Amino acid sequence: KQEVTQIPAALSVPEGENLVLNCSFTDSAIYNLQWFRQDPGKGLTSLLLIQSSQREQTSGRLNASLDKSSGRSTLYIAASQPGDSATYLCAVRLNSGGYQKVTFGTGTKLQVIP
Amino acid sequence: ETGVTQSPTHLIKTRGQQVTLRCSSQSGHNTVSWYQQALGQGPQFIFQYYREEENGRGNFPPRFSGLQFPNYSSELNVNALELDDSALYLCASSWDRGTGNTIYFGEGSWLTVV
């Protein structure tokens, strides 16, 4: 059974700081991994999708890396801003009998202090 | 805006009642999946519909059922509501069972069971 863990559960940083969020998974036979952002009371916004054959993806101030063999992914946020405050979730996709089962971590709640 | 719309946004039901939640997928997407997100937890996969057929199911009892229509919109039905069913219900759409493609989420439906 795939288990996805995100550490830390919560993080508070001053504005402008670079930070790293971690995601680990137990079954390395993933199809891909996707990072999401969730604002309080809202749905999920896709940030980055990394295929299993890729090592990293970048979008603006965000960079996500994937090390499938060690079961780890990181989300790097450069020059953090108060607007980055949200919960960040990683989700891994496994092939499971004709469909792709998605398993989410419990998230890291980020607060960026002005 | 992801193009995935859900209704209603909030609702309150009494234990034992039945509820129907609705989702319109993003244009061109033929795969819809449903997730339950309890407070402080990551989303849990309920089931997935591909071209009007259920093709994957998570660890949820049969009182959770669904439909997908020819226009690829979908419904989630929950019978005999229990207090623990109180959660945010998220719908996600993608193309072709999500194979390698980004999954897009709606804003969710908040269900409170009293």
C-alpha cells in the first residue's frame, strides 16, 4: 500500500526566505508526482507535474525535484512571499489495474510572515 | 480557474439522509475522479469514472456511488449519511484516465452531517 508523508506538517518563515518542502513515498513504482496548493476552504491548484522519467520541473519561483529510487520529492520555493501562504500537498500516481490511483500526503501548511 | 465546477458549494444534511453532489469536468476531459478530504487530512480517493464507467475505486463502502454522463459530467451519491461523512468532497478531471496528464480540481463541496 502506497503511503505518502510530508514533513514538516507546518512551517513558518519570514518573507524573502528560500524554503524546501519534502514529500516521501513508500512505493517507488510511481507513474508521476504532482504538487498542489490549497488555500483555506478551497480546492486544489496544480503547481507542478513530474513524470517518473523526469528529475525536476520548474515554474517561476517553484522548482520540484523527484528521486524515484529513494522515494522522495522536494518542492523548492524561492524568495517566499506572503501570498505563498497555503497548504502544499504532494500526490503520487500508481498504475492499479487499468486506472491510475492517486495517493495524497497530508500536506505542509506554510505561513510566510511579512 | 481550472474549468472544473462543483455544486453545491456548501450543504448540511441530517444523519441517515442521502446527498447528491455534482461536477462538470473541464472541456475535453473524459475522466472524472472524486475525493473526500476530512479536516486537516489529505484527499482520499473515492472512485474514478472513465467514459461513463467506474474503472477504479478506493476504500469506501457501497453507499458511496456515482455516475458519469455522456457529456462527462458526474455525480457523487452518498446514502445513509453518517457523521463521519462530514468533509470537503473534491472532483477532479483529466484526459484519458489521467495517464501522464495533469489532474485539475474543482473548488469542492462542503458537506456537514448533523
